[in-house]
Amino acid sequence: MSPIQACLFDLDGVLVDTAVYHYRAWKRLARELGFDFTEEDNERLKGISRMASLDILLEIGGLAFNENKKRELADKKNEWYVEYILQMDPSAILPGALDFLQACRARGWKTALGSASKNAPVILRRTGLSPHFDVVIDGNKTSKAKPDPEVFLLGARELGVEPAACVVFEDAAAGIEAARRAGMRCIGIGSPETLREADRVVPSLQAVTVDGLAAWLQTEC
């Protein structure tokens, strides 16, 4: 097993908490379309692209629209979401995330963001996280949504690191599948019941240290 050279991070639910803003915006759209959208429904949207999320929302509502209308609805949801995230500040960074990013870089590991969000640059600026990444791969650079491995493979390529030397941190089953398909090791952030395909699951980045991660991976060799 290759030693760690890089860590790749999902954004929502791993580094910052923006899930509530996505949920509010999708629920608002569903209400406008005449149906309810629950927190349980929202779980199906984790880790996938905006248009794929819209397809699921419309399926829940039993609705179908042409592509032009769907783009209009997706843009409306995004406008509401951006309204919400423009109020973000560094307090939105999840416990342990900043410390872990800093520790990775201090150890000489490269860092990349691998997110489906097209709003990732805004969130990184608002929270002050931008300087902590060597590479940012987001929905503006990818054409395929997770669980396709494109986002992580692009991250490794831009970092100049082989996939086998990368560790991905993800909170969604689709992201974990993407990491595995990319040939990368994956740490799940959240519940072992929903992230059972991860190599290891922890409740948050607060529960991870670079020394502990390196030691654990060495025992896996």
C-alpha cells in the first residue's frame, strides 16, 4: 500500500455545514411546486450534483419537466442557496476541520477539495478555507457526478499524485463509492451504518490526527 501523499476532502458535511442551506432551498422549491420535501428525502441528495438532485426531487413530487424548465428550477434553487451561504463565516467550519487541514500540510501532504458544488469557491472564501488547499476541484470543473470518480481523479492529477497515494474524506455513500472507484482509500465522516463501504468511519475530523492516520494505514499494508 502506498504511503500517503495527499488528502482529498468533500466539502459539505466534512469541512463545513452547508447541508441545512441546501435543505432549506430544496424544501422551498418543493413547496413552490406543491409538495413536501422531508429531511429523509434530503438524505438521497447527499454528494450528488444539482441536476441529479433536482431529478430526485421531481421524482418525489411526481413531476416531469423539459430540460429548459429543469434548468430554470435548478437556477432558482441555487439563487436561494447562494443567498443563504453569503451569510456564512468561519464559524461554519466543522470542529477539527481546520486543525486537520493545517496538520496535513505541516506534515507535507498535499490537499485538494473534491466537491460536486459549483458554489465551493464562494464557501471557501466566506469561511477563509481557500489558502488551505493546493487544488480545488468542484462542479465547475467536472462533468460527471459522484459516484463517478472523475472529481477525485482530477484532484490527484492536478496534485501530481497517484490515486493509490491519496486518502479521501467523505460523508456520503456516493462519494465513498467514487473514492473506491478512483482507487483511493476512504475515511467516512458520519455513521458507520450509512458509510459501510468506507475503509474506516469516524464521527468528524476532530476524531482524526495525521499521526493516527499514518499509523493506521501502515497497519493496513
